[in-house]
Amino acid sequence: MSEKRTVTCPYCKSEQEEPFAAISTYCHTCGRHIPIQRSRRRPVAMVPQNTRVVECRECGYTDKIVADAQSTQCENCSAYLDLRCYTIRGKSNQKIVTYGDVTFAPGCSYEGPPVRASKVTVAGRVSALIKADSSIEILEGGRINNPIDAPIIKICRGSEVRVPLLRTRNLELASQMRTDEVTATDQIIILPGGSLIAGRVKTRFIEVQEGGALLAGFLEVVPPIPPLDFTDHGIAKEDQDEAIA
Amino acid sequence: MRFFKKPATCYLSPNVQAKGTFTAPGNLEIDGVLKGERVEAKGKVIIHAKAQVSGKLKCATLYVEPGGQFSGPATVGSVPSETLRRFGKALGLIK
């Protein structure tokens, strides 16, 4: 919609609205011709106050969009981007691929295709692969038994995590977790009450606080681990290459 | 008046290169190279940056600084067995 301005008739003094670009018009009251003097000031463009940055998962193009938007399309590859936030209650198996946040409410049971979101909070039972762009938080009552993958994983007290594979940057553990393999490119912190039982642990920095426990078949603390190149289903590209070879 | 003695801290300086089994009665701080068959400490094990440790590790708490290296099996703290955990859960001692 074009911007409008108020024009006053010099003959009958009545006011009417005209487009900004108009140079003359006819008065709606007296019908006389009115020349319009153009103002030098240009109308100020509307700039949305709250914006968020979204990176397209298909092509990696980054765009700024309005924070309240429910969906958008990538300007580069035209992919549809769902920006809605979901809260799962009761039993569900719906497909969840969004750029918003996903919350699995206490008591819920989700068994379906891989979940992909920005931030995932789990307080119910989830039997699906979970991949988050920012973080995964498993709260009290949360139960997970499939691979999870996010830069930050926080496992709170009272949750149950038994996953075959866990790849992350930062892992904070305050509950019991059993896994075959853990790779944390930055750090692992085991808080009091937390225990990690794993076949293989690889990280750059580890801290097991008093009251925490670690039982690792093989613990490897090494200087900076190269960043993992994740593909879908939580399997790193290097593993895929090995499998192909 | 002090009733309990503060646990002694064993310290391996950067110029030390040790090999074999290593047992510390209290805390253990490593700055050098320790290629142990078994590394045990009753208290805390701190592996400082630039330190290199390998072998079977057993201690109460562990802290490996960024830059420090460790490789080998590790048992830190008291890991409850599955049976003990179930028993504890039944009694309401473990959540």
C-alpha cells in the first residue's frame, strides 16, 4: 500500500487524502483543480523492530525476518521455512521440521520421524532422532532413547537418557546417562548427581564434580577436536565416508 | 583445632616424565608426562594444560584443563551398578 498525505483545498479549505507521488488533484468538495507542492522530505520506510536471523538449512543463506512471522521462503533457494513453535502433548507422531522451538510437555509420548528444530525441550518420552540448531534440554521426566545432536545439550536431574550416539559441543549432565559413544568438541561437565556410563568418550575439556560419576571404557581428552560435519540423522560425514570406503 | 587432616596433594611438575603405576593418597595434580599402567587417587585428579596422561584412571573427581591430554579407561566417582540403582529406586533413595 502506497503512503498518503493530507491535502487542503486552498479555495474551500476541505481536507482530503492523496498519494505521496501526486502532483495535482481535484477537490472532492468544490471540484476545483489543486496543484500539490511536493514536500522535500521522503516518507520514512517502516523498519520492523523485532527481527530474527534465520539460516536456510538447504543452502545456508542467512536472512533477517520479522520475529513474529509464522513462515517464510528462502530468498536464495525458495525453500519453505516453517517458523512456528510447537508444543507436543499426549501421544503424537506428527512430522516436526521447524525453525522455531519444540517443547515435549510432561507426560507426552512422541514416536515419529526425526525432529528438527531450533531449540528442543523434552519433559516427556521421545522415541525419535532429535537435531537442534541451538540446544536440547532434557528436563525431569524426560526420556530419550535415540541419537540426539545439538551444539548445547543439557540433561537435568530426574531425566533418563539412553542413546547409542551423542554428538555435541557442550554437554552438561546432572542425571544418569548411558551411551555407546560421546563426542563433545568443547566440554563435558558432570554435575553432582550426574553419571555418565559410556563406551567411548572424546572431548577437549572434562570436569567431573564431586558427587558426579564417570565410567568410560575409553576416555580421550585431546586438544581441539575438528568441528564435526553433521548431516541428517545425526551421523557425521566422516563416519559416512568410512562406511562408503 | 583441626580434627581431619587435609588430604595431601601429589604434584608432578612439567619436567617430570613418569611411567608405571601411580597411586596418590589424596589429590593428584599433573603438569608433566605420566604414562601409567594405573593412575589412582583418592581425591581429585587435575590434569593441567600441556600435561599428558595415559592409563587406567580411578579417582573421586576429575578436572582436565583445555590443552591437557588423557587417554585410557576412566572410573571417576562412585558409579552405582544397575542392581544397586534398582534397589535404591525401590527404596526411594534414587530418583
